[in-house]
Amino acid sequence: MSAPLFDALLRLGDDRLVLGHRTSEWCGHAPILEEDIALANIALDHIGQANLLLQYAGAVEGGGRDQDALAYFRDAIEYRNALICELPRGDFAVTIARHFFHGLYSVLQWEALSNSQDATIAGIAAKALKESRYHVRHAGEWVIRLGDGTDESHARAQAAVHLLWPYTGELFLQPVDESALVAAGLTADVSTLEGAWRATVDDVLHRATLTAPDGVWMQRGGRAGRHTEHLGHLLAEMQIVARSHPGAQW
């Protein structure tokens, strides 16, 4: 069961690592100082979660790779993050909508994983759940503020929802190779989370005077290593120092 567990941990860790790096791009560029600090802290939360998950993934794999090796010395095709995490930063509305969609998914996922029979996963989930609840509260308040704000903020928020919506379906595709892990109580069946996710999303979008598109094609591929061109550019930036000085320590 070690190989499926390793892959499951990669899916968890890669989501947070890629989204954390993407969010860090706002450092020094957010629209107001308070959000510059908030987004920097959210990015650090994601990267901290990824550090714990990839560290455990390396231990489960047993091949001598630690979290740094898994973060900096894998190519894009080896990453298992959902596509929504790697899309370009976009404007502030895109960042907020992405954090709301993925953050709410994370809260539901961490709640389920906090009951994992694997003590390490349960411990990581319990810590991450507190952080993700803040992320959702922060992003949800901004979704309402932007959607129910000025004509321009409403238009930008609605455009962000339409841009990201086709990438939300992938979050709830349950990997076949996790069936035994779910049965053993080690990981969560993400397909069971969609109903609660959609109910909360619909409520917040309604209060924000925003609408979700109907009948759109849901993109997929990230969980199987089929990514957009954006991930390659992100990894090139994220990995350049480690790959230029392999084995270096500071």
C-alpha cells in the first residue's frame, strides 16, 4: 500500500506547494498593504503544509528523497496537483476566487483526514484545518465584497468565477488507486465532498450577486501529470536555485 499512499500524499502536497508558490507572487504587489501581508501568510501556510506532506511522502516512499528533493527535483509530469492551482496569478479577483474554491475544498478534505487511521496524516490535517478555515473566511468575505461592490469589481469577480469554474470539477475526482486507502480509513473519498462544497459556494456567490456557469466542460489531467504550460514556467522559477546548486546547504 506504500505506492498508493505515496501518490495520495503527493496529490495533497503538490496542491499546497504549487498554490503556495503562486500566491507568493503577490508579495509586494497586493492592492493594499493589509492584503500583501495576508496573502504572504497564506502562501506560507500552504508551503508549510506542503513541507509536512512531502516529508511524509518521502518517508513512505523509502527511496531517500526528502521534501526538498520532491519539491525541487521533480519535473512537471511528476507533479500531481490539480490544474486550478497552477493557473497564472491573474488579477486580485482571480486570486480570491481561487482561494475560496480551493480553500473550501481543503477545509472539507482536512476535516475528513483529521479522522484518518494514519496518525501522521491526522496530525497534519488537524493543524492544516485551522489554517484553511481562516483562508476560507478571508477569501469568502472578499468574494462578497468584490461581487457586491462597484461595477468594475463585480465584473472582475464574475470573470474570475467563469475562468476558474471549469477547473473545480477535478478536485472531486476520486483516484482509483486510493480505493484501498479509503477502505482502510487512511485517506478521504473526495467525491463525497462536492455536495457540501457546492452548497456553501452557491450561498456565498448568491450573497455576492455572482453566478456560477452551467453545463461547462470540466478540465482534468493534473492528478495524472498532464498539466498546462503554466506549471513548467512556475517550476522553472521555483526550482532554479536548487537545481543550479544541487546539494548546497545554507
